[in-house]
Amino acid sequence: MTYQLQLTQLDGYCRVNFPAMACLCEVLIDTSDLQQALALGELARSETQRIERKYSRYRKDNIVAEINQADGRTVTLDDETAGLIEFAAELYDLSEGRFDITSGLLRQAWTFDGSDRLPPAATVEALLNNIGWSRVRWQPPQLTLQPGMEIDLGGIGKEYAVDRVYAELEQAFNGAFLVNFGGDLRARGPRADGSQWQIGVEKVSAGQVELIELGTAAVATSGDSQRFLLRDGVRYSHILDPRSGWPVTDAPRAVTVVASSCLQAGIFSTLALMMGSEAEEFLAAQDVQFWSMR
Amino acid sequence: MQLKNKQIGKRLTLATSALLGSLQAQAADYWEVSSALLMYSEADDRVQAVEPVLNLSRQFDDESSINVRVIYDALTGSSPNGAMPASVAQTFTSASAAARIEQAEEDDDEEELEKYGDRGSYTIAPGDLPLDPSFEDNRTVLSLGWTRPLSNGYTMNLGGAYSSEGDFTSFSVNGALARDFNNKATTVSLGLNLEADSINPNGGVPTALTMYGAGNTDGSDDTKQVVDLMLGVTQVMNRRWLMQFNLGLSQSSGYQNDPYKILTVVNDGNLIVNPDDPESYLYLFENRPEDRQKMSFFWQNKVAIGADDVIDVGYRYMTDDWSVNSHTLDLTYHWQISEGLYLEPHYRYYRQSAADFYTPFLNAGSEVEVVGSSVTALVDEASSDPRLGAFSADTMGLKVGLALGSSSELSLRYEVYQQHDDNSLKAVAAGSHLDGMSQFAELSASWVQLGYTFRW
């Protein structure tokens, strides 16, 4: 993907695509004015790239790298980062430890390639010494990690970007639009002709797509698609439980949730997967619209 | 509760709003309307009040907001006139009722005459607390507030209030400036309130410490000015604990008296026959200093517990140059039973010391000189108003709130209040009119408030 930005005029609306956040980012804008669509698309792209630069764990020059290389020193965070860390801290509490931004280290032990290669228990056990939000000292805006610990905002980064871009477009444009980053999306509707944005959701079994009409709402999907391990008939999803260091079993293949913001939809769908066999029961208690594929 | 059954939606929404900030908090295109009806009732058929309250607030695109509040009070019943209970019957001539009767006669208003005709004078049975039965007032309060963010983390607040009742009018303006520090974890605010009151008692402003019934007045009205200065610090201790400190200074000058409150004058514990009117006894109108300076300190903690429960603990200390010092401890627990139902038990303890001029009655000789028909107070100030006495009080209450859909709420609150006399007994001669009489009427009251909040 070498292109920077692609603008397409469709039936009464425009589509802007750009590559970012390791997925295809798409913005649909309910206008036939190409200049306007381009300007809004560039606004969306620059905000997305800003967030990616600032929070990607693959870069060495951003705040995430600074925190992870602090080696026990205290890092004072800017407002936006402090807000994200505070949000993550609340999620840790809300999910009773299931959502933990310090759990990224587990990737060193687990590779989900569809094989049956489980890591030795001792390897996982050793990593757990450096995992756990409760070991972190967080006194906003000051964050202190024990040496060896790391944070990774990947679990909320894409959803955060969708919501931020939505907020930018909302300020700049009065009409309907839809921000879709690889299936995590948020829309404002209805369109000028009265219709709603239509999106496809994979139903109970793969391949069956149900079209739903989305007004002003957000949708996020979490799933293990091709990323899993299979051993002795047990399917290990790529969703790891930071409390044990092991993958969740009996999780649905994919969960799609509708909520008012992309972050909320994403948290609900991720937490549902972490509930394993109780995913549907958990979602039903939340009073949200959802689809679960097993 | 296990996570699988626990509703996390509300906290997740709050956390998301905090993260996405003002950009997500879209300007609400509705008014938030809170309405409530308070029914207040004192024991022994004393004051009864009905108070509807209407509060409207709205947020705008630029994060500014306005608030409009209207309160109407209808008070009826009997209020202590300040005289002591005695072992003989006492007859009082109510200045306020007399003035109303006079006005009604002038206007030929039969309805008013019917209402007050038999209340011009009232007789209190031996041993009973003297209560003026003509207590009746309607109060209307209108207040406006406007808040808007300025640049550099400052927020400005401007407001005003107007309050009016039959014999009292109050007008005030206020302004405050707040600033956020430490990534909004600390907010410091400084506020100023200026109040101007005008008092025009029924029957004129009685001349302080002169004989009740003699009709000496100092004109028909008087004024009072109050300046309040407040410094506040709000600190987010962590994401579950909010702490607030307030320091308040208040300077009040002008007419501070209650124009309807009198004091019994006794000679060795016996009532003295009024030298001007053999049908009644001797009472003097009260008098208080013209200035009052108060300082208060307030400390409050709000701590989130579990999923949605909140404990709220507050302590307030107030001291003034009348020697009234008070302590208030307030505890509220917000118990979120389910998404749509909560209970709020509430307890408050209050204790105050007496003003240095508080006295349940005056002694002839040491405090009042009575020579023939000449009556001269030897004290500069004196009041038997129980609000200036030493007492402690307990308030206990329970509120039930019920969410009706996502944007409206119905609530019902019930509270009981009980005062306890903490004054030392003023010496009374054995066998006299005041011997064995209560020197402080402990107040018992209860109130019910029905509230309904919705979007409009």
C-alpha cells in the first residue's frame, strides 16, 4: 500500500481511504462535493496518523517508548496520554483485572499460528512477574512502572482513533458520515436523503452476512479469526487472560457489539471474548445489541 | 457479583466521556429540569411549609451553561414569640396581626378581618410555650447563574438572586473565578457574594429593648448588607476519591434583629405587670449587635465504593464574633441497588454554642431597671431566639430514587430532625412563675420531598 489517500465518488456520497493502524481506514462522507470530502478525508488521516505516531508500540520516539524504557523512573504524562491511562485504569477495575495494558509481554510466549505449539508453563509464569496493573504506581499525571514492565495501548488504540476522528469530523461537517477502521466503526446519520448507513455483520456462522442499518452509533468486532492454537481438541483463542497468562477457551469466534462510541463497543466485544463460554450471558446483561459467532 | 452478571455500562460511559472529553460531550439540546415539592412540618402545630422548587439548567456548545431556579414557600402556623412559659396565663397583642387588622379595616377587607380578627391578641395557658399564631408568610426566590470557560483553564461564574416575602426583600449578586491545575486534578476557586436586604416589619421596626405593646418604632424599615468571600480547593485524590476544602468569610452589617421576638422580664422569677397596661405583663423587644463576622471551614470527601456506590462525608466548622461556634458532621451513602434504583441513607449531627447575649429571659434589677413606669434595659443586647442558644441536633433521613427510562428520575426523601437543649439553666427563684418552666423549646420537625427530574 503505497498510496497516501484515495477519494472515490459513489452513489450520492464520497469515500476516502488511507492506510494506517495496520488496517484499511475508510471514511464515508454524505456529500457530493469532492473538495469537501477531500478536506475532511485529510483531516481524518492527519488525526489518525497523529494518534498512531504517538501511541504505536512499534516506534522508538513516542510516549509509549518513553514509558517502557523508563526503567523504574517516573514519567509525567501529557493530558491526552494521562486520559488514556486513566481510562485503562478504570477498565482494569471494571473488568476485574481482565483488561490490562501491561499484559502485552505475553506475546513473547504466545504465537497464534493455528498450530498446536503451546509455550512451556514456566515461560508464561516468568512473564507474569512483570505483568499486572496493580503493580503500577499511577498518580495522575505521573506513571511509574517497575523495571521490566511494559504498557501497550493496542487494545484501545484503534477504537480511540475512530472516536477521535469522529469528533474532528463532527466539528467540521454538519452532514452524515461514517468512520470505519478495519471493521471498528462509528457513524452519524441519517443521510440527507433520509436513509441510514448500511453495514454488514457476520452472523452466527461465517459467510452469512446480515445487513444492519446504523443511525448515530458505533460498532466494533472482536474475534480470533485465523489467530488461534488447537491442541487436543481445545481451541485457544488469541485473547489472553492477563490473570493467568493463558488464552481464554470456549470463546466465541467473533463478537460484534453496537454502542454509542467505538471505545464502548470495543470494550464490550473484547470483554465478551474474555468471558469465554459466558460471553453471551455477559452481553445480555449489558443491555446492548450484539451478534456472537461460534 | 460476578462480572458476567454485572452491568458495567454506566461506568464505561463515564470513563469514555472523561477520555473523549468535551468533543464527545455534545451540547445538550434540551433543558435539564428538576422539580421538587417539599412539605415541612414542625411538631406541636408550629410552622408548616409547602415549598415547590423548579430548577432549569442547560449546557451550550461553547461549554457555557446557565441555571435558573425558582422557589416558592408558603409558611403557616405558630412561631415562638420569645417569651418564657410561666405558671400563669399570659396575653400578648401581636403587632403583626394588629397591623394587618388595621390595614384590613382601612381597606374594608372582610376576608382579612375574618382571618385575623381574633388573632390581634392571644392568650397562652399556664405552662405553655408562648406561640404567636399569626405566623404566615409567602416567600418567592428567583436565582440565576451563568458559567463559562475562559482561556488558560479558567472558569467564570456570575449569578444573582432575588428573594421576596411580606416583610423582607433580599437582592444579591455573586461572581467566582476557578482555575484548574495538575491536569485538572486540582481546582482552586475564589468567589464573592454581595447581598442587600431590606426589612419592613408589620407595624414598623420596633425600638430595640423597649416595652412590647408600647408601640415605639424606629421608622418603617431598615436594611442589612452582607459580604461573603469564599476560597475553595477541589482535589481529585485518585479516580475514586474527590476531596474539597472551602474557607468562607462573611461580614454582615445592619439590622440583625428579629422584629417579632420579645423577652420576658421577671422580678425574682415572677412576671411583672406592664406599668402601662395592667392586662398584660412586661416584655422587651430583643436586640442584637449590628455587625456579625463569621468564618467557616468546610471539608468534604466523596469516595466511590464498588461499582456505583458513593460515600459522602462532610465536616463544617463555623465561628463568629457573637460566640456562636458550630460543628456539623454530615454522612450520606449512595447505595445503587440496581441500574434504576438507589437508596440514600443520611445522617447529620450539629452542635452549636450560644451567642454571648443569648438569654431565655431578663431579670429586673441586674439586667433591666424598672422604676414605676420607666423601664430601662441595662444590657446592650439580648435575645431569646432559640437559634442563638446552645443546642445539638440530629437529622436522619432516607431517600429513594427511581430511574424512569434513561433521562428522568423520581425521588422521595423523608427526614426527621430533633434538637437537644445544651444551655445551662438560668437561675429562677423557687415557687416563682418561671420555676420549673422549660427555658429552651426543643424543636422537632420532619419533611418529605418529592422530586422529579427530566429533560425538556
